[in-house]
Amino acid sequence: MIPLTETEVQEIIDLAYNSAEKYILKKVNKKEFEDIDITINLNTTSDSFDIDINIDLDSDLELPEHFADDAIEVSLAEVDKYVEERNNKI
């Protein structure tokens, strides 16, 4: 893999954050949350990258057990699509 540019790193972080947030807010109204904390860490090497997504949801609602994990999976799927499209262009 060709190393990611700074622009691509930022695009991946933004994509991961926005897709996780969109998934969460599509299922539950934002007013139901005290806090939504989405943390994205992306580490790059010359031939790969590692992304870590953590989601903490503070709500009085009883959320589904794997709600945050599902949002992470959706986010990672979007990142995978981005990387696949990027690699196809190169």
C-alpha cells in the first residue's frame, strides 16, 4: 500500500467519526444522550495503518447491548470502502 497522505488520514478520521455518529443518531434522538464521545486513533506506517475507534454513550435510555459496537462496525466498513476505492485509483 502506498502511504497515506495527511489529507487522506484526515479524510479517514472524519469518515469514521461521521459514519459512527450518523448510525447512532439514526437510531436514537440526540436529545436522549447526555454525551456522545467518539474517539478515533489512526496510526500509520509506511505500508499500512491501524485505526482504533472507541465510543462511549451516556444516556438514561436502555440502549441495545452492542449498540456502540454496531456503530464501530458500520464505521469500519465505510473506512474499508474508502481504502478500497483509493487503492483502485492508484
